[in-house]
Amino acid sequence: MGLYSKHIFPRLMEGGLKSDLHRRYRRRVLSRAKGEVLEVGFGTGLNLECYPASVRRVTGIDPAAVLERRVRARIARAPFPVERMIHDAANRLPFPDEHFDTVTSTWTLCSIERLGDALGELRRVLRPSGEFLFLEHGRNEKGWVSRLQDTLNPIQNRIACGCNINRKIDTEIEHGGFRIIELDRFAMPGVPRALGSVYLGVAGQESGTRPAVPERAPP
Ligand SMILES: C[S@@+](CC[C@H](N)C(=O)[O-])C[C@H]1O[C@@H](n2cnc3c(N)ncnc32)[C@H](O)[C@@H]1O
């Protein structure tokens, strides 16, 4: 890991993801979390303060360990045990089938290189009745924005350590074998459309139809 990806980018990333608005979205999506939780893309532990009392334990996986002091302080403050593992979600996860009640991902599916493999593993370790809670940015439906996203993506990928801004997150989740149960699509206020097209929702294991949801404009 170079100086930029170990020290500079993590600070920029954290600075961009810890506003009150981000926290409000985190709380909203994580409000359904319960029991044994697997968090993919644990990052610097910003979600820990946003989990509800129904959570028994959080296991966080991430291939990178950055800003260690802050992360340790957040783990120490959590009201439940937190286990952290350095692990790429696209590789086989060291957990038995159907182990977790909830899987969570916030602003992470954009960065996972072999996303299909990772989603397959997340499904494997989630109980049949469990829920996958996601809060992500991704592809905008508007033609000109998505074209801009395709144009800017190679640059974003480079400067943001593997982040893609043009993934159609709901389709990716479905291709991974999940069923979308709830989905909210909105533009994050104050964020350029190319970066702030949000997918917030819940996916489950069972098959079925899903709601068609257009993106809402910022309030
Ligand atoms: C934009 S950060 C978001 C961090 C955190 N989820 C949050 O909401 O603050 C994306 C995270 O995904 C992690 N990541 C990238 N590739 C991954 C992979 N293959 N498996 C698990 N996590 C991954 C990165 O290391 C980084 O911590």
C-alpha cells in the first residue's frame, strides 16, 4: 500500500463520509439490522455508532486496515462486541453457510473488484430469512449523467482507490442472486449527480418481483 492509499485517501474518504447527512442515511438503512451482523467494507468503523440495540455482534471485513487509532477507539465505544478481519469479500469468507442474521454494506459495492463473487459469498453466509442492507452510490438513470459517469469513471477509479461511479447497484445485487425487497433512489443534496446517486435498500434471499423505483430529486 502506497502513501496515498494508506494515509491520504483514507482521510479524504472519511472526511467525505462522516457528515450529519451521511450519519442520518446510515442510521436509516441500519435500523433493521439485528443479531449477528456481517459488515462488508468496514472501513474506519463509521457505522458502529449507527446500529440499533437489536444488534448482538458486528463482524467487519475489509482488505485494508487504515487510520487504526480512530478505528480502535470506535470499536472500544461500541455497545456490542466487534470483530474485525482483513479480508477481501470476493474470496471465500471464513464463516459457515447461513451464519449471519444481517449483512450490511455502505458505500462499498462500488469498490469491490469481483463484485459477483463477493455477492455470492455474502448470500452464502446470510441466513435464508436474513436481510442484506445496502446504502450505495451508483449509476444515474439520466442519459447525460450516466454518460458523464462512464467518462469520469477511469479517473475516479484511479483517484479513489478502485471506486466505480457507474455501477447499477440494484441490478448488480440482483445478478448476485438477491431479491430487492425495498429500494429508495435519490440524489444526495449538495453532491454532484455523478457522485451522489444513492441506492438505499433491503435485499433478501427469496425470489420474487421487485418494485420499480425512479430516482427522486434532492429535497
Ligand atoms: C468508500 S469506503 C466506505 C467505508 C465504510 N463502509 C463507510 O461507510 O464508511 C469503501 C470500503 O470498501 C473497502 N473494500 C474495497 N474492496 C473491498 C473488498 N473486495 N472486500 C471488502 N471491502 C472492500 C475499502 O477498503 C473501503 O474501506
